[in-house]
Amino acid sequence: MKRYLSAIKPTGKLTLGNYIGAIKQFVTLMNDGDMILFVADLHSLTLPINPEELRNNSRNIVAYYLAAGLDPKKVHVFLQSEVHEHSELAIILQNYLYMGELSRMTQFKDKTQKMNNEAIGLGIFTYPVLMAADIVLYDTDYVPVGEDQVQHVEITRDLVHRFNKRYGDILKMPRALIRQSGARIMSLSDPIKKMSKSDPKGDIFLDDDLKTIHKKIMSAVTDMDCRVCYDETNKPGISNLMTIYSALTNKSFEEIEKEFQGKMYGEFKKEVAKVVVDEIACLQTKYQEILASGLVDKVLKEGKEYASTIAEKTLKRVQNAIGLYRYE
Ligand code: ATP
Ligand code: MG
């Protein structure tokens, strides 16, 4: 059976980008194999975060996973920090990735661009090492992610190759899995920038009130051309709205272009807003029910047990292979 593994960092409130690029993909894949999802709370420490916010964000991610339709009978969900093997394996694997490679990671460059070199934490630099540990710990086949995370899966593949060349066939080679469209939702106010929960300019949050969502879409930055057609380079704003609309309606870009031929941007935006508001309204209702039900804690407890059993075995296999003495 194929194994899928993915995660979201509790660095802020979930965005429409996380929903379309990640969560909706999980829902599509959940019947197709063993799915392990976690809340990447250790990764979230790479940016300054208030403890109360971290706790709430972590809980809310699980509630949104479930509200989006992930079935806890089929999907295992846990907190990264509750399975200590992630940290232990990362300490080992840090020796198989190189500083040159890590310093070339786009996420590292983006997130530290405006920071003073003296104040860049080590965690943001070694992020791909922990992410590699996250992935290989579960003998993962596929990592469903948004486009921005593909580079981290690629460096994990380099690590696996390097490690296995030296020690034999110890780590499973993973593969990134991205949606054909919707793998990169852009900011509504600056459509050449990715929508990110830790940089909330131009984001749609899953817990925004519905009027706000409508307003944000109606005032999304577009261009002067007035034709609804897909052109990422010259019409990034309209292309982004088309991507959102397509991801939520399953209509192709050609169908959308036909539907809005000769129509004004205002009319198109209204329709996009309606589709997004309908989807999020439904999600919010389920989310509130789940938060009130106590299901989150139950799911996390079961998920932790399931994940720990697999993680323990893999860590032992790695320790054994590299010669760490085991006396049991
Ligand atoms: P942060 O700003 O803290 O990095 P983020 O919004 O980028 O937050 P992550 O926790 O880094 O979210 O990523 C969670 C998942 O959501 C990943 O699979 C990532 O690829 C996906 N994702 C994040 N932003 C987008 C986006 N704008 N479009 C599509 N997928 C996205
Ligand atoms: Mg991110």
C-alpha cells in the first residue's frame, strides 16, 4: 500500500492557499493509501511565535483537516513534537546534507531576505534536515504539497540517495505530489507573491468572516486589459483568480474563459467570491462542530500512537545501519 505523508506548520491562521494547495489534495488522496498527516509544530519555531498562538493554531489545523472531510478512520493525524523520533533522526541526518545545499534553498532565502545575518536562527537554515527526517521516518512514497515545498522534497531525495549509497537500502525514496492547478495560490493584493499564512498581506483566511472574504476578492489586484484569460506572466491577478475558481469548481481554464467571454472583471470576481464564500461557509460550520465535539484530542492521541510505532522502527533501522550501538 502506498503511503502519503504531509504537514502544515502552525505559524498562523490557515489560508485559502493551504486549503487548495494542501488540504483539498489530501482529501482526494485519502482513499488511495495510508495517509499520515501532522502538525509541524517544531518547524513553526523557526519564526517567532507566541506560545498561546502556537497551541491554538495547532489545534485549529487538526479541526480544519477534519472539517475539510479527512476521515479519522482512514487518516492518522498527530503533532510532530509528540513523536520524538523526528528530532532524533534529524540530529543524525544533519550529517548527510551540506551547508552549501541548505543555503541555496528558496524558502531559506525568502524567509531570511530581510533579516540581519546575525539574527538568523539555526532552525530556519536546517529546516530541510528536519523535513527530510519527517518524510523518511514513515517510509513515505508520496508527499502531497504545494509547489513551494517541492524543493524540500527534492533535497530529501538527494539525502536518501547519499545515505543509501553509503549504508545500503535503508531509507525509502519519496516523491513530491503536486496538483496540476492550484499548487501555488498567490496573494490577492500582490499576485506575484505566494499567499502565506506567516505573511498575511493579501491572504484569505479560512476563518475570515464571509463578508470580508467577498470584499477581499472583489478588491483583488488585477490588470487594465479586461479579458478573463489565463496568462500568468502578463495577467497574474486574473490568472490567480482563475486558478482559485478552477480548483473549487473543477472547471478548466478554457471553460472559464468561455464562460466569461465578453464579461467585465467585476462579474467574474463576483462569481469567484460566491464560489469561495460557499465553500468556506460550509467548512466553517463543520469546523465549529468539530471544535465543540472534543474529536481533536482523540484523533491526536490515536495518531500519535500509530505514528510512534512506525517511527520507532525506522529510527532503530537507521541507528543500526550507521553503527550506533544498540544493546537490546
Ligand atoms: P508559512 O508562511 O509559515 O510558510 P504557508 O502558508 O506557506 O505558511 P506551510 O505550513 O509552509 O504554509 O505549508 C503547508 C502546505 O500548504 C504545504 O504543502 C505548502 O506547499 C502549501 N501551501 C502553502 N501556501 C500555499 C499557496 N499559496 N498555494 C498552494 N499551496 C500552498
Ligand atoms: Mg510555507
